[in-house]
Amino acid sequence: MSADAHDGCAHRPAPSGPGDGRGRRGVVDTMDDDVLSGTVALVTGASSGIGRATALALAGRGAAVALTARRAERLAELAERIEADGGTALVLPADITDEPVAAGVVERTVKELGRLDTLVNNAGLMILGPAAQSSTADWKRMVDTNLTAVMHTAHAALPHLVRAAGDSPRKVADLVNVSSLAGRQAVATSTAYSATKFGVVAFGEALRQELAPKHVRVCSVEPGLVDTELREHNTPEVREALARMFGPVERLEARDVAEAIVYVVTRPRRVALAELVVRPTEQVM
């Protein structure tokens, strides 16, 4: 997962084609395929990992999906994948740690796709290590990416989400912030990372209370160990320490978390999931 920089280009639907089980006929096979038809979702950090899987899952349920991250080429490949399965994708390469850029991503989503019903704040960065040996520049990068960018996109999206909750057939809108188990329990070497993820949960809970009367649901999704490139942000020594700490635990796949996010945003209007923890079965903490 990564927050990610600059102009974007729209991708329009292509004729349907065969998928591989994770596209239009998508990740979640227990729901109606078009439950999100007519809605628009914006996914940050969509170039890899949970963000990519979530974009595929939402598109597989009928949502038009705006994709943002820094790596434009990965977004273009993902958009082609979505379109090949009969979906609609909009590519918006951007660095959403910059507030005007983040606001521009939201506004382009609404301008080009017509509305915004779902925001998935997924962009993230995880750099671990003993505090005394850590770079404060890395700490700032995590604050900017994991917390400030979430605030930027949420702030820009709120008027559109409230409007969508009022005028859509579903009469509800969703803001999902991807946090972490590190946002529930801080551990040694996760000082700044945990601080950002605790912040995401607190921000989301306050927003939930503000927006509940307007039928905009806010949920913090908190994964445990997931097999993504996020851990590659760390030094070999930290990666080895993580391997020793968690041993042979079978990690979640990105699509497992994506399924949880789709579950959250497809509940009936009367049902709001405020916090959802997704652990590998063998993960104790």
C-alpha cells in the first residue's frame, strides 16, 4: 500500500470479457454482483495490496471506481483489468499528502464519474524499528501518508458523501479508513506507525458520531498480518525480526481484507459497522 503523484486520465468501460474470478464476477461471491450498481467509489493507495484488491472487489459489485496512488503505470494496468471485466475505472495518479492535490482527486472523481458514494482511505506506509534508531523523517512520512492524507481526502469527500446519502437509491454512503491492529495495541518498534493508526481510528470514530444522523457510515477496518509489499518498506533486519516474531503464521491475503470492506459497504442502510478487526486465524496479537 502506498499513498501515491500528478495528472490522471479517465478510462472508460470496455466490452465484457472473461475474468479470473476477481474482477466483474469478483472477489466476493456471496452477494448480488450488481449490489453497488450506480454508485461511485474512490480508493486511495490503489496501486497494490489491499487497495488494488478493494478496487477490484468494488468494481466486481457494480461500482464505478476512481483509483489513486503515485504509481500511474500500476493504476493503468488495474483500470484495464477492471474494464476488461465490464467495469468502469478512472485513473488519478496523485500524491494525496498534498492537500490541494487530494481535494483535486475527489473533485475529479465527482466531475468525471458523477458522484461519490464510497471513499476507501487505504494509502499507507509502515516503517518499523527502535525509536532511538529511527529517522524522524520516516516518522513524518508516516504521519503525512497514514493520517494527514486520510484527513485530506475525508474533508474533501464529506459534502459529496452526505449528498449521495440523500439522493441515492440506497440512501446511504460509506467512508472506510483502513487502519491496523497496530491502531489497537502498540508494540515495541511500532512507535510512529502505531501513533498514526491510533489516530486514524480516533479520527474515524469522531467522524462516525458526526455523520451517523446523515446516514454516512464510517468504519475503521483493522487488519492483522497481510501478505502485501508494505513490509518491504523496512530494512532486512526488521523484516527478519518480524519473521521471528510471527513465525509460520499464515498471513491474510489482500483480497481477504477487500472482502471485509465490501461487506461493510454493502450492508442495509440500517446497519453500520463502526470497527472491524480482521486477523489471520493463527495470529494471537
